[in-house]
Amino acid sequence: MIKSIATPTSTVRARPILGAASIVALFVALWMALIWSPPDAAMGSVVRILYVHVANAWLAYLAFVVVFLASIAYLWTKRTVFDAIAVASAEIGVLFTGLTLILGSIWARPTWGVWWSWEPRVVTTAVMFAMYVGYLLLRNLSDDLERRATRAAVLGIVLVVDVPIVHLSVTWMNALHQLPTVLRPDLSPTLDPRMLASLIAMTIAFTIVYAYLMVARVEIERRRQARIIEARG
Amino acid sequence: MTLTRIWRIAARETLAERGQPDGLVAAVTFVATLILVESLAVGPLAAGQPPVASALFWIAMAFAAILATTRSFDRELEDDAIDAVLALPGGRDALYGGKVLALMALLAFVALIGGLLSLVLLSLAIALPFHLVFVIVAGVLGLPPVVVLFVTLSLRLRARGALVPILALPVLVPHLVAATNGTAAAITGDASGALGWGGLLVAFALVYSVLGLTIVPTALE
């Protein structure tokens, strides 16, 4: 039996705080990325796209891992709040995966000479994007709240397998894409300290934006669920 | 015992297919047509190249698996037999496991026909026939665990026919890559390549079988 809980007021109160924090964090991170960090010796200022590209990719990973965890939690507890968290995170993840592909393509043009390359990281990211579009499609084609949540939770668990594949694809196969520079197996980033600081700042800023979007989207989904449960009596 | 129930479901499925072989006929016809049409589209010379011939064969097999699995569940839904199976204790695990086993047998037959057709139509010379059989068996084992999973998730949904390929094909990408490379390796005489890719296919089949048996019963209502 599906369990419903009231929308927590703490998340409603957190929204304006997260919104303000997002603006401040993005402003600081943009200043660091565009002005404070040095240009790359080989790529010049083109390298600055790294800060948004990598932060986007990080958010996509984070979002899909949250879908996975919320899916397990839903199957375990049958609480609709976890279904709301899963759908919110999946939508944000799809958005940021799409942006990662677009930004990667824009970066590839001046560095690789092409808009698209059939190399492992790019292809596995595109496959991950298609998988989670399918996840959202499955949700939209199901009318029953409980059935939709259960099926989506099962799918949310299955699809997470692709996240480590995307990350490790560049080490498993010959790739044109750069190898991991921050999350390396030996935990020793190979970036200039100012570049690394700017990248970390941008990643933190994007994570706060993710938290803000999550709170807003979960709130909308909880209202929607409440309407469905109310209509069902 | 769940294993006994899995065998029973698989046997029932095979008997149903023997009595009314529309799923098998549809899958074989589909594979044959697709191999023919794809070979014509890329041209017989290009289609005869081992990597191309292998890719055409496995793409056809993936779609045949989707077709046969969908047909198998349609038969259950038509007479509401699925509700009776699900009502049995352990029926959910048995349904998944039984369907996977029965579809493996069905797809092995489809692969045999499709493979022979490819050999004849594309004049393929096989350097390592036993390696080829290993890769094809491993590839056939890997398809049903994934496809049954997604057909189960899409049961009684609108636009199921479109949804299943959209969900299954991205997940099948590693399988298709491994099966295509393994088959091409066996055709060209690369023994270590064929065994390596075949091993990956076995691992893929195991991972998705365990995953399916663990979580698919939850999705069945």
C-alpha cells in the first residue's frame, strides 16, 4: 500500500535561502573561472568551458545516483516522497546531461576539430541521456500513481549501472577525451591549483543550484501527488 | 521451490509456443527480412565484411528478442493467465525466470536460422566455427534477461511497442558491441578476441539475470 506524507514545511522555507545561495555561489564561481583562473598553455581561454562542462557532468552523475538511492528508498518504504525525489532528480539529471553533451560539443570543435566524435566518453554519455529520457517516458505513459512509482523505481535502480561506465569509459578504451583530471584513482589532481580551485568553486555552485531545483521540483511533485491521492479518495 | 516453478513456467511457455508458434514464426521472419533488407541497403559487398555482417545479425537479433518477448507477454495478457501465475507463491520470480529461459531457447533457434541465412546470403567464410558458436550462445543468453525486464516494466502501458525498444536498446549497447566484435573476431580468426568478447557477454547475461531476478518481481503487479 502506498504511503503519503505531508509536504515538509522545512523544504519550503529552504527554497529562498538556496535560491540566494545559488546566485552568490554562481557569481563567485564565474568570477574565478572567467577572470581569476589562468588561461591554458595550449588551449588559451577556450579551456574556461571546462568549468561549466565538468560541473554539468558532475551534476548529471549526482542526479542519477540520487534517482538510484530514492528508488531503493521508495521500494523499501513505499513513501511517495521518495518517488517525488526520484522524478525531480531524473529530470534535472536529463537536463544537465543534455547540457554536458552540448557544452562538450562546443568545446570539441576548437580542440578536436569536430562537433561530435564517436569516442567512448561521448557515446556512453549520449546513451545515458537516452536511458533517462526513457525513464521519464515510462513515467509519463503510466497513469496509476503507485504502479508508476514502482516501475520507475525498478528502472531507476537498473539504469544507474551506466554512471560508472560513463566515468570509467576513458580508462577502459582508447579515447580522444581527456582522462580524469580530478577524480583520479591515485587521488592526485593534475590541474593547476587556481584552475582546480575554480573548478571546485563551480562544482559547489552547481550543486547548490541542483539543491534549489530539487526543492522546487519536489514541492511541485508532492502537490501533484496530493491532488491524485485526494481525487482517488 | 522457485527453481521448479521457473522450469514449469519455461516448459509451459515452450509448449504454448509449440502449439501456437506465432512468436517464433514472427521472430524468424523478422530476422530473415531484416538481414536481407539491411544487406541490400548497405550493399552486398559491404554487408559481407565481418564487422558489418555481425552488426546486422545482432541488431536483427535484438529486435527479434523484443518482438518474441512482447508476443509472449501478449499471450499471457490476452487470457489473463498472467494474473493466475502472479497469484501463486513465488510466481513473480518464476515468471521472470521462466520467460527468460524459454526465450533463450526460442532465440537460439532464431539465431541458428538467422546465422545460416547470413552465411549463405553474404558468402561468409568462418575461420573459427567453435568460437563462433560460443559467442552466439553467449550473445543469445544475454538478450532475454534485459528484454524481459523492460517488457515487464512496460506491461499494460500505452505505447508499449515504442517504449520497449527505447528502454532496452540503450541498455543493450554493451551487449551489441561485445556480440558484434566477438562474432567478427570468430569469423576472421582472432581466437583471443572471440573468447574475450564472449566472456564479456556471459558476464552481461549473469549480471542482468541476477538483477532481474532480484528486482523484477517487485515491478509485477
